[in-house]
Amino acid sequence: MKSRKALLFVSLFAVFAAPSCTTRYQDMLRDRDAQIRDLSQDVEHLRGANEELQRRLMEKPAPREASAEREPASLLDELRGDLGSGADVSLRRGRISIGVEDSVTFDSGSTALKSSSHGILKNVASVLRSKFSGRRILVEGHTDSDPIVKTKDKYRDNVHLSSERADAVRRYLIQQGVPESSMVLVGCGQFDPKDPKAKARNRRVEIVVAEPLGQ
């Protein structure tokens, strides 16, 4: 008798409880669907905002990285004003080059800087520190095509002589505060003449502004 009453109670509980469970389950499904709709709207909003940001970035002009990226003509004129007549400022192979002839820097057959070169090299160092900080600097030595005769016991050839002269300029620039780590020594000898018809113009040291450090 008791077993029948218990079975009847369970059956009645199932009958009345089932609709309640079904209702809660349906409520949970509706809540889930509502959350999915909200998340989908958020995703669409973020996608639209990202596309708009990308569009603005593409339209925005890139900032200029350094003085070397300015209009070449105006920068060259400014450098000529800073350095005066002792240096030949030009654009060679797309790079700013500051040339100093050997008549200003060295006596014939010598790698010791003349005192007359100190003023111009101090100005060059000031320009490199103020306008080209963070750039690689090539210090290039150049000679004419005449073979070495009188000083062949000191210098193997023109490339050797040009390297020693470039190194003298490099060391002076370091003394004036140009970072040693930014400079690269290059000995070109007679193989990069500036004017094949004028030997004197080919005997020079050129300070060339190259790419940003780290590139």
C-alpha cells in the first residue's frame, strides 16, 4: 500500500514539475540567444571601427624620420650656410655628402691633419650631432690616380693612403663628440673620382650621411 502511494506521489511530482523545468530551459535558451545577438553586434561594431582606423592610417602621411628626409634642395642650402666655403655639400647617389679637399686637410704625402682643417671639421661635427644624430656616417678617403712614389715605404697604394687620411678625419670627429659607433671608415683610393679632369678635386675626404643606425 505504501509503495503504491509513493509511486503515485512521484508520478504527480513529475507531472507538475515537468512544465516548470521546460519553462526554465526555454528561458535559458532565450537568454543564450540574446547574448549571442549582443556579442554578434559587438563584433560587427569592432570590425567596423577597425576598418575605419585602417583607412585613416592609410590616408595619413608618414612622419619624416630625420633631417635627411627633408626636401634635398632646402637641406643642402641650409648645410652650405652652416659649413661655409670650406666644405663642398652635394647630393651623391641619393645621399648627402660633405666633401673637404686635401688642400684644406693634409700636406702632400701626409696623413696628419693641418691646423687649417680644424675649424671646418668642428663645424662638420656640429652639423652631424645636431642634424644627423642616429644616422650612419661614412667617412670616405679619396685620392687622385697618380701612383704613390715618394711615400711608398709608408703606404702600399692609394687605397691605403686614402684609408689613413679618412681615419685621421674620423678620429678628429670623435674628439668633437660624434659617436664612434655611428661612423664607418672607407678607403676608396682613386676608384671614385669626383672629376676625372681635375685631379685636385679628387683628393678629398667625404663625410656621407647614410641610413639610420640599426638598418
